[in-house]
Amino acid sequence: MNLVSKLSSKNFFLFNLVLIGVIIGFSLAFLSFSCSTPQSKRTARAEENPIIIPENALSVAEGLQVAFSAATNKVLPSVVELKAISTRRQQVPSGIPWEFFFGPQDGNNGQGQEREYRAQGLGSGIIVRQNKDIYYVLTNNHVVGDANEIVVVDNNGKEYPAELIGKDERKDLAMVSFKSTDSYPLAVLGDSDAVKVGDWAIAVGNPLGFMSSVTMGIVSAVGRTPAGGGPGNNINDFIQTDASINQGNSGGALVNIRGEVIGINTWIVTNSSGGGSIGLGFAIPINNAKRSIGEFITSGVISYGWLGVNLMDLDRDMMKALGIEEKRGSLAAQVFLGSPADKAGIRPGDFITHVNGKEARGSNPLMLIVGDLKPGDRAKFTVIRDGVSRDFDVRIEARTESVVADSKKLWPGVNVIPLTDALRESLKLDKKAEGLYVAQVLAETPSAIIGLQRNDRITGINGETIKDLASFYRILREKTDRELWFNIIRGDSTLETLKFKK
């Protein structure tokens, strides 16, 4: 009995000991869980923002942001939207049911009636001048040139009727004016000659009708002269930018980091069916337009100086044939008889490199330089002739459409290229074939009149043998004072053309 009592007491003691251990273990686990929860939260918050942005980096970024904001705010009030409304007439079927049985009843022989349609285009413009309550807006000719009605919309959406002051297709420029008693700041015009590749570029305008849109990029290239001179064959040397430009941006401002207008956004290159930007936008350098602003306001038209030459940009083969590799300029392929160039002594084959000491980097830049000369100005033209640099003093005359269109005075009226191995192969000529290939004969010119044709090969001028391109221009210059005729090969025949008497 005592033994039983002793065993029971021992079991009871063990039971209590186990129970106390369980309670202590549970309590420690609870405390451990309670303590670990806040630590987990603190760790999670730390992992969300593990990097601290350096204050000096923030300072630089914020400074740049302030500069962009200031440049944008400086020019935005000076950039407006232009609504160009044109009226067009188009024949449409009248749709009268009885015409099916009795024929047309309107006397138009089934063509229907002419209906009038109003089409609205959108573009942008830059306020550049003010005369009391009249403001003058510079834009592109292709934005407003054909419009019957023009509306200016300011940065706040206020609309004004506008008037076309003048337009110029050669530079794709135009100017409109509007009256307002409100005050508008004039855009500050910068110096586009100082623009460099890599400079910041800010495009401001109204793309796709979204008012006062601003995009940013860099200047991708300067002096761009695409084949044909860009839209409408205009003569500008464009600024290229990757700042997004879309339809409706035309006529708007391309601005530098100082908020100065350096260009007029004009056109884009795109492979998108919708005409969207792919980062190839082009702007007319503002220096190309500065003189035009005053002429638009005073006379409504732009006057151009005239030299009287037909220019050609040369490829490597022609540069090599003339011995002028790595030179920059443009070839006077034709010269108008009696023109300023002709009177001064410039002849076909002269390679023009400078005007008044300014480099002419190609045909378009040269046309811009000459165009900006005023009638009556005297200018020094530097040319390379027979490998030697020469200067000619030229008195510039006014360019008119009638004098430019007079092809009968364009001398000699033929463009030739040397026969290379590749050209002989493409023309299926013998490897020893000689002469200069006639690439083009200009209509109504002396060469056309005497019977020269495209695909002919010229072997001589006035009986003098032609060995290469350099000798072609030398003999043309020295042996044709009174008359001109060519020795040619046409097909398998050797011929002489008629003679042109000067």
C-alpha cells in the first residue's frame, strides 16, 4: 500500500513536470513569433527602396528639367495652330431615279453635277512680327498656300480669322496675319548656322490636332539635301531631328535649349501607312527664312538672285574624271547665254566651290546662297577649271520664271557621263567602246535642236576628238564661239549632227 502510494506520487510529479514544460515551450514559441513579425515588416519595407538617389545627380537632372521647362514656356505662347480651309469642286452623280429611264436631265452627259466641298487641314505657325494690333505668323506654304479661309488658334484655344500675306514655293514658306487686342509674345529667332549635331532639339506644334504639344530629342544632322530637295522640290538644306514630328507639326517651331527658334518643322520620312513619326523629322533652318519675313510683310513675294547656270551634283566617277576628288561644290553643267554667269566668263564644266568666300557644299546650298543675293549685288564666285582655282566677279540679276524657263538659251543643253566598265556592261557595249554617254538632252536647247539624242555617244566636238570628260568641257569652252556640232556614235553608225550657229 505504501509502495503504491509512492508510485502514484511519483507519476503525479512527472505529469506536472511535463505539463509545466509544455506551457513554457508554448510561451517561448509565442514570444518568438510575436517578436519576429515586426522584424519581417521592417525588412520588407527596406527591400522596397534599397537605393538612395545621390543628391548631386538629382541636382543635375532637376537643373536640366528646369531648362527644358523654361525653354518650352518661352516659346509656347508664340506657336499657334492654323486651320486651313480650302474649297474644292468635284463632279458627283446626281442619283435622280428617273435618269435610269430617261437619261441625265442636267445637261452634263451623265457626268452628274459639280458639288462644292470644304476640306480642312491643320498645321502650325510661329508669331514672329507685330505691328500694333496685327500679328504676323510664319509657317509652311504647304500648310496654307491653297487655303480659301485661314483661322489662327492661340495657345488657349482662342480663334482669329487670318489673312494670307504671301507664299513662296521654292523655300516652302508662307506668312499669315491676324488682328488681336490681346498681347502675344514674339518668338525669339536663333542662329541656325550655329546648330551642331547632338544639340538638344525641342519640337513645338499641334500634331494630329493635339494643341501645344512638345517633344524633345537631338539634332541628328544638319545640311540635309534629300534627292529632289524635299517636298515640292524646295531648295532648303534641312536640319534633321529625332524629336517626334507628326502631321500637324508642319510650320511649328524647332527650338534649342535656350527657347530660341532654330527651325521650322516641315516634313517627315515614314514607312507607316498612317504617316507616323519614326524619328526622321526635318526642319527648315530659321536663317533660310529670316530675310523672307521682311519681304513677305513689305511686298508679299520673295525675290531671288539669279546666276544663270544649271547645276549638277557629281558622283565619284565624274569627280575622278574631272580631277576634283574630295572637293565640295557643284558643277555648272549648263550656262544660260547672256546670263550673269555667261557675261562674267563662267562656262559649262566649271566646278563652283565658293561664293564670297562661303563654301557651297552642293547644288541646294549654292542655290540658297545665290538666291539670297539681291539683284545688282556683285559677288565673287570661285571655280575649279582644268584643276586650277579661279575667281569670277559676277553682277547678280533678278530671277524670274520667264527667264528660267527659256531653254533655248541653255548652253549646250546636254548632260554626259564617262564610260566606265560597269556602264559599258549595262549598255552591252564592247569593252573598248569610246566616247561620252549622253544621259540627257534638254528640250529646246541647242543640243536638242541639232539632233543629239539620249543614248548617243559623243566622240568629238566640231571635229576635235573627245578623250574624256575634262577634254569635253575644255573643247566646248575653247572651240565653240561661233557654232556647235557633235561627232557621235548612234547604234552601229558614226554620224555628225547638224550645226548650231550662235
